[in-house]
Amino acid sequence: MMKMKRLLAFFVCSIFLFSTVAQDMKSAWKDAASIEKKLLRTKFPNRDYSILTYGAVPNDTAVLNHQAINRAIIECSHNGGGRVVVPAGTFYTGPLTLKSNVNLYLEAGAVLKFSTRKELYLPSVLTRWEGIDCYNYHPLIYAYGETNIAITGKGSIDGQGSNSTWWSMCGAPQFGWKPGMPGQNVSGRARLLQAAEDDTPIYQRVMAESDALRPQLINVNQCNRVLIEGVTLLNSPFWVIHPLLSQNIVVNGVSMINDGPNGDGCDPESCKNVLIENCFFDTGDDCIAIKSGRNNDGRKWAIPSENIIIRNCKMKNGHGGVVIGSEISGGYRNLYVENCEMDSPNLDRVIRIKTNTCRGGLIENVYVRNIKVGQCREAVLKINLMYENDEDCQRDFPPTVRCVYLENIQCEKSRYGVLILGLPSGDHVSDVHVSNCVFNGVASGNKVVGAKDVHFNSLMINGRIVEQ
């Protein structure tokens, strides 16, 4: 009789908990719909400016076309905006700078192929590099403080990253670095990290060519109303798309293929109101990584990333499918991920939150549903507050992760289902719910350390229900 009462009590509590979780998820997706409805979209006058008119020459490796393309962009913007059209053909170019009310439009068959001559990307511009403010190489395509800008069309943008060009600058032998060559791991990265720890003024953080901090393919800094749509982005020197301190961003139908080191696909940093949909990722690092500044710089700005919707995307290779961190000191709130497909033996995790006691910050309100995974290498959900434990920094800033909800996730192969590595106190990861999920081919089950209020509801692992 006592056993039956305990079972009944467990059943009632489970029903109550599940209904509460369902209600929270239902409310969350109503919030997501409201966020999307309020997102401000780009709109351009019906005027075209062909780059051929400004002297661009296709299919000639001896001609760099950035001056012609930048002239077209400037005139288009000064005249009130429109499309700067790149016609079919291969156009070799140096750095481009977008201006307000300009849509850089690549026709089908158009290729922008960026030079790997590093001197073309100097003098440096204001950006962030791995979450730290600095002056560094001009990104291949850059915008600062602009409104209503776009990169669209069916063409391709090729950063020409390879072991013989940009990628060796990471300082790793597997990417072509050799002793005596510039490399970020030799000096540049450590120099920038120390400048942030010392609170060196940003204007003094001017990174030299010898620091080897590679530029992003696309970096929009402090911009509003941004659209990147339809294009294929290849072989970035570093991160592919890096929106920074910007808002009202749409990335739609973009293919990001980048096997290089630190080859993240799309990294919104301290950004608000972002929609990423219908995209394909095959990357050498995280497919999507949400950030908000690193350590002192992130806490100083204290601008979280917030209100990011990710849906109908396909992820192949990468360290993580959808990731928060690790440069997340400004915090994060309100992530909505749905209807995505992920599958690769070289995809490490599906949903990943990575941070440490150098970062601090509050990460909350993560909602994920309807994800189909063929396989991943490590875990479907990984929350790690012990990331980069050897980082040299002040460690007085414990981060907090709370309110994480996963529902209807199916994965056919992984080492772990859920892997949570919190802090020893157990107080900094809480309110995690994994509901109505099926994880098959799991080698090591779940592992939860340093967390509280972790709930598994109708979670099936290797054919058996697992409750917690």
C-alpha cells in the first residue's frame, strides 16, 4: 500500500511538472512570435548600380576591384540607396565597406574572391576579436554604424582561406604554421588578452600584422537593420558572419562552408533581435555561437545578446550546432531554436553552453524544440561552466545558467545524452528540463555534476525511460 502511494505521488508530481514545463514552452514560443513580429526589416529603393559602370573587371586575376566596388557603394548610399549589383563572373577584390541603404547584390554566377595580401586589410578598424575590443585587420566586408544594409543574391563570396594563406596564422602546425611564422598562439592572442585584463584603453590596442589575428569574412559593428540572404560564403580567414553590438538582423538561406581554424559560421555578439533561418553550416568550429564580450570588456559594456530565433537550419560539421559562449560575459537571454537538422560524426554537440569563472554573466531562457540529429560526437546537450580552466585571468566571476528547456529532440548516436559540468557549489546551473526526447545509441548515458533542479520528463535513452 505504501509503495502504491509513493508511485501515485510520483505520478501526480510528474504530471504537474510536465504541465508546468509545457506551459512555459508554450508561453516562450508566443514570446518568440512577438519578437519576430517586432523585428525591423531592410527595405531599399528600386535603383541598381552595376559595379561594371565604376570600372570593375571580371575574370582577371591581375585586377583588384575593391576601389570600383566601394565607389559604387558610396554613390549608391549618397543617392539614397538601392542595389550595388555584382554580375556573373569572378571579381578579385580587396576589402569592401558597406554603407547605409545599400544592398550588395550578387547575381547567380557572381563570385567575389578576396585577395590574401594582408597589407590590403590595413590600416586596422575597430572591431572585437574573440570578445575583446581592439583595432585589427579590416574584415573582408565591414560596416560600422550603418543602417539598412544587405548582402543578397545567389552568388558566392570566397575569402580564400587556406593553410597557405590565412589559416596558418592560427599558430597550429596542422593548418600550415611553422616555427618562425607569425601566429596568434605565439604572441598576438596573449597580448590582446593581457591588454583586456590590464584595462588598457581600446585606442591603444592596435594589433599589428605580426600579431596574426585573422579578420572576419563579414563584420557589421553597431549597425541596425541588416540582411544577409541567399549567398554562399566560403573559406573565411576567421569567423564567417560576425554581427557585433547590432540589432534587427536577418540571416536567411545562407550556406556557410569554412573548414579553417576558428571557422565559426554565424556569431551574433551583444546583438538584439536576430533571426537565423534556412541556413546550411559546415564549419571548422561552432556553427552558430552567441557571444557578448569576454571578461573585463564584456562586463564593462554589459550588453547581453538577446532575442535570437534559429529555425529550419541544417548543421553538418562543427564543434557545436547552436552554442552560447564562451565569450559571454555580458550575458544572454531568450534563445529560440526549432525545426533544425544536424548530422555528422564531426559535429561534437547539438546544444552547447560554455563559460567559466573568468566570464561571469547570466545566461537564461533557452528554448529548443523539434530537432532531428543523426549523430553527434559528444552530447546532445552540454552545459560546461569549467570551460578553458587553464585561462590566465581573474577568476572571481562565477556565471549562472538557468531556465533551459529541450523538447522533442531525437538523436541516433552520441556519447552522452545530457552532459552538465557545473561549479562545485552546484548553485550556478539550475532549472534545466529535457522533455519528450529520444536519444538512441548513447554510449555513456547522462552525466550531471554541479547542478540543481535538473528534470528529465519522458526522456528515452537507448529504449528506456530515464527520469530525474
